[in-house]
Amino acid sequence: MRSLVGKNVELIHRVSRTGTDLSEEGDSAYAGALTEYPPESFDIIVIDGKERVACAKSAPARLRRDGLIIFDNSDKPKFKPGLDYLHSQGFGRIDFSGPVAQVGTLNCTSVFAKSWDRWLRNVPVVFQGW
């Protein structure tokens, strides 16, 4: 992975719990990896993997006030408690849906933020009437 990302990216590898339903609560080094960092350490946190709900609950405290949380497979019902938690913490949500490459099914990835100003500041608004 190191060769695929920039030098300003810190890769963290932790082993996940095993089992069939990891959407439930539980302690693990995987979900607890963010707690090793001080509050507001990250601009962007990507939630992907087996323990999305637990990660969603630890992410807000480590995210900068104007940061983003990217939550993959947010359309899966088993991850709803994590999404609900982010909403309860004051995060807004934008969904990106479409086909999954090489699979042929549809998927949704959601981006959460408390403030969009930093990320949308210089985005041109284009409207084409019909």
C-alpha cells in the first residue's frame, strides 16, 4: 500500500475481530486504532472494512471540525447504527450511488461533514436548464 499513496498519508494496519456480524459493538484493535490519536487529528477519515459501526462511533472525536468522513457501503442495512450515530453528532450527508466496478451491482458511498465550506469553497456551480 505504501507505494500507492502519497508520503503525507499515514497508513494504519490493525487486525479486525473475526465473526460473521461485525456490525455489532465490541472492542478491537481495528476499531480502536483512531483512539490512539489526539482529538481533531484528521482531515479525512475513510470508514471501510468489517467494523464500520464501531469505527463510525470513534471517528467524530478524531476528526477536525471541518473534516470529512467517507463511509463506504452506506446502503447496507447492517451499517445503519453507524450512520444514525453520525447524524446524531450533527453531521450532514451526501450520497454517491452507482454500479460497482467488475461486480455489476449498485452501491452507495456517503460523505459526512459538519461544515462543507472548506470542501466546496471554490467549486463552480453549473446549472443547465432543461
